[in-house]
Amino acid sequence: MSLYRLIYSSYAKSDMGYHDLKDIMEKSENNNRSEGVTGLLCYGDSIFLQILEGDSCGALRYRTVISKTYHRIALDTRHHTPELIEFIPIESRLFGVWSMKAVNISDLNSQQVRNLILKYSASTTLQPHTMTSQQCLNLMQALAILFEKAI
Ligand code: FAD
């Protein structure tokens, strides 16, 4: 069975607020659950970094589900200039329990977050365009663990 993982980053619109994030989360959880998509959305420093993992969806093939979701997201005016970082077949899901969770890094321990970002990049601010796909993946997994401990 083929599963796929897609990672992208984008820039949030300048007046991105709590209600926008809440709305994105609610839509994402509902849509992704019905389409078998799992993953994690990270928001911080006016940047989005998102991982989408694809599962089956009726007659649609796995890759098609993830591709369609990404293209729908890319058209959303709440962010801009999306950059595709990775789109590959995978053996298993890493975020299988979440139809989509949003980690707002300002809700987490600031020092721990900055240390993690520095661990996987050359900076203490979130700059996925300077990171490899593996660095993005490692950072997202580490942020997910921090997030789980915080809730
Ligand atoms: P509707 O909610 O009816 O939306 C119809 C159209 O209006 C869409 O083009 C939508 O982009 C746009 N729209 C809706 N609300 C707003 C608003 N407040 N401001 C501007 N435009 C708006 N969706 C997912 O299904 N899964 C995801 O994982 C996911 N991740 C996202 C990550 C980011 C960073 C962003 C910005 C959006 C994400 N979305 C995600 C939302 C996605 O872009 C669409 O808004 C959503 O999938 C459309 O849901 P819908 O088909 O029910 O249409």
C-alpha cells in the first residue's frame, strides 16, 4: 500500500489572528478526517509549516488525495507563496493520530521552542525555506512532543 507525505511552508497574511487559526483548524480537522488525511500544522514567526500524510479515499488514489488537499490549501488567501518542500511515498504515518493539529509556537515554552528551531536550522526563528525536508520533519516531530506535553 502506498502512502504519501507532503511538506510545505508558506507565509501567513499580515493580519493573521486567533480566529483565522481556529477556523483553519476546524476546517482542516473535518475535511482531513473524512479524506483520511493526517498531519501537523505549525504556525510561528508569521510562517506556516505543514505536513500532510495521505490515506485512501473512496475511488481516489492516495497521491491524488494529498495533491488535491495541497492545491486547495495553496489557493487560500490567508497565506501566500507556498513552497513545496517534499512529496514522497512513505512506509507509515508519523502523525497518524491527528487528522490535523495546529501547534502555535507562541503557546509553547519560548526557550524550548527556540532551542529546537536552532537545533534543526541556522536560526532561532522559523525559516523552513532554509531547512532540508528532514530537518523540517525532525522539528515538527519535536514540536509535536512539546505540544503533547503542554496539553
Ligand atoms: P469553504 O470553507 O466553504 O471555503 C471555500 C473557499 O473560501 C476556499 O477557497 C477557502 O480557501 C476560502 N476561505 C474560507 N474561509 C476563508 C477565510 N476566512 N479567508 C479567506 N478565504 C477563506 N484545509 C483542509 O481541508 N485541510 C488542511 O490540512 C488545511 N490546512 C490549511 C493550512 C493553512 C496554512 C491554511 C491557510 C488553510 C488550510 N486549510 C486546510 C483550509 C483550506 O485552505 C480551505 O479553506 C478549506 O479546505 C476549504 O474548506 P471547504 O471546502 O469546506 O470550503
